[in-house]
Amino acid sequence: MSEAFTPKQLEYKTGGPPVKEMLYTANMLRDEFSKGEILLLQQIMTDLHEGPYHRGTASVVRLIVKRKPLP
């Protein structure tokens, strides 16, 4: 399970890395985890309440992936 900030997060300044190269999109995660069974993949806007440096509207991508059984 993972939750990461998207490049759109740079517009909000409510937390997360300040550089695009450290941010993710749903397509990036789909490609990276294509060998697994993706159970959830969503890019959404959410409200953060995670302390003083992560408060307010945020753009995140959420992923839940299940590893496929080994042969």
C-alpha cells in the first residue's frame, strides 16, 4: 500500500517534496507495478490533517498492489 504526492501537489504547498522529480502519477505507478495485481490505483484530491506541515488540500495517488505468486 502506498500514498504519494502527484506533480499537481506543487500548486498547493501543503506538504510533500518541492521538486517534480520526487512526485508520482498513477501511470508511473501502474507501469512500475505492472507485474503485480493492482487492487486500487487512484489519483485524487484529499484534505490532509497530518501535523503542521501537512495540512490542507493535496493531490495524491494511492496504490494497493498484491504480488503475484512465484511460479
